[in-house]
Amino acid sequence: MALARCPRCGQPKGYVKSVKPVGYPFSAVLCGRQNCADFASYGALIWLSEPEVGAYASGQRDFTLPTRAARVRVE
């Protein structure tokens, strides 16, 4: 599943490519790292795992976040 991380928190382990959510950097997507002190200061990038990168290359633009409470659309 995709993860949202601000530029300060950077690349999560096991994820290989970042993509911009629609409206970045002014989107409503915020960093999902538990102890991120700047989660409200920066828009988050969406980080994709290797299988998700393949789906992205094939045209998929909707990705699920770990809680399944929301999905995010990327550019």
C-alpha cells in the first residue's frame, strides 16, 4: 500500500518511487508518519512500492493508504 510522507520525513523503507498527489503541494494529503512534527507544514508525496510502480506505469492513478480509510489520486 502507498504511504504519504512529507519531504522532511523522506523515503520510507521498502518504497521505491514518489509521485505527487493531485494538487501537490497544496493538496490535503499530509504526512502519515506518527511522530512527524511538520505534518501540517508540508504537503506529502505518495510513495509507491515496487508492485505499485508497475501499476502506476500501466496507468493506475488511485492508490490505497494503509488504513483503507481513504484513497489518494496522483498526477
